[in-house]
Amino acid sequence: MTETLLKDEIYQGGHAPGVEPVRGRGGAPAYFSAWDLHAYYGESYVVQGVSFDIREGEILALLGRNGAGKTSTLRSIARLDAPNLTHGEIWLDHKPLHEMKAYQASQNGVALVPEDRRIIPGLTVQQNLQLAQIAPPHGWSVERLYDLFPRLGERKNQEGTTLSGGEQQMLAIARALARDIKLLLLDEPYEGLAPVIVQEIERTLENVKQLGMTTIIVEQNAIAALHLADRAVILDMGEVVFDGAAQEVLDNAELRHEYLAV
Ligand SMILES: Nc1ncnc2c1ncn2[C@@H]1O[C@H](COP(=O)(O)OP(=O)(O)O)[C@@H](O)[C@H]1O
Ligand SMILES: [Mg+2]
């Protein structure tokens, strides 16, 4: 408690001189804030001044058409080398991610589950999870993860890459939670999966949400993401065109039609 108060007092994130700090609603500093991010792939300018903030435990749906800049924004937050973040600040729990390399962002609690899932060939389900815990800080125990993902427990000795697409997605999420993380970044977790499997992963993510994990979910399946999320940010051509309650987007067919094609 004391530590939290102290950290709040010295909070100085998310703003430049003369610019209003990014604040969570209610005036409290945001747990996560991205402020005026600009990023390039070579000459290609793909993230064009993106700002948003997230409160602790909140789920944000980051939406937009194909090519809008969603993956690029997640990669910028995870501090991967490409795209190159040339301007902006990213703060997570009072730490300046924008000053970090990817491995440091990871050590400071950022976990990106990429679209292609990256299950390690030649390792069983259990070994994939154990590998995530080879270095501290550890998150949930493997037993607790099997509790959350019973299918993984049933297949713990099976090679990870032989799982179905939905099971591999579960393994990728479980692997992120095997570390002690503060921000979960999910890039199209439902992509290519049958509706019944999407529902199963949705239920799992509901459980993760109940446990208070701060999350950004990028999805083409906007409706599913909006049902899970508290808030939504819509990107279009590298810029934020909407930031508000997820319910507002569900209620606004015109907005969905214009920017999401659903
Ligand atoms: N590795 C890359 N090199 C060059 N341009 C890229 C690369 N990856 C994506 N882009 C371009 O960046 C823009 C944003 O892409 P991306 O962030 O992947 O969009 P989204 O995830 O919203 O579909 C698109 O115009 C895309 O073609
Ligand atoms: Mg993408």
C-alpha cells in the first residue's frame, strides 16, 4: 500500500512539457498510457500519433480494418525492432517502456501473444510452459494454468505444434500467463478458429479478465472483442478515430460500418 502511494507521488509519465498528462478516468494516473506514438517501417509511416490509456484490470479492444496499424501499435508497445518508434511515450505501471528494448519491456511485464502464436517445435505443451518460467519473475504455476485451460492439462505430454489451432492459441495465452505480467497483448486470438473454439477461448479470456489482467485485444472479429472489452479504440490509417466504451461501438452500427466493416 505504502509502496503504491509512493509510486503515485513520483508518477511523471505520459506527458511532455506543456501537454496534459494522459489520465485514467476519475483523474487517477493511467496504469498504461501510450502518448503520441509515431512509428515507421523504413519510409512507411504506419503509426501516426496514437494515444490512449488503460486503467488497471481494464480490457481494451483495439480495432480497425486490415492495415489500420493495430499490429504495428502492439509491436511498438512491446518494443520490437520493427516498426521503429520515432516519437512518443509508453508508460506501464510507472515504467517508461519507450526507453526500453523488447527484452526489457518483457522483464517489465509486457507479454505479446502474436498472431502466429510461435509454439516452439519439438517441445511438449508442458515444456513450452516450463520454458516460459526458466527465468523469473514467474507468473501462475503450470498447475494453475491447467486449471484455467483444462484442454492443455489433458494434452500436457503432446508436442505443442501438433495441437489444433484453438489449442495452440490457448497454449500461447497460457505461456504469457506463466510469466508475471502486467499487460497482456493479444493479436487476433480468434483468427482462423471455428466458432465453437472461439467461444471456448472467449470463456477463458473472461476468466482472465475476472482475475484483473490488464489486456489489449486486437481482433477482426470486432463483435466478439467488444463483448469481452470494457473500452474500444478504433484505428484508421494509423490514427485513432474513436476512443470510448465498448458498448458505444456495439450500439453504433454506423461507426462499425465506417471503420470496421461489421
Ligand atoms: N513488415 C512490414 N514492412 C512494411 N510495411 C508493413 C509491415 N508490416 C505491416 N506493414 C504496413 O503497415 C500498415 C499497418 O499494418 P498493420 O499494423 O499490420 O495493420 P493491422 O494489424 O491493423 O492489419 C499497413 O499498411 C501494412 O501494409
Ligand atoms: Mg494485424
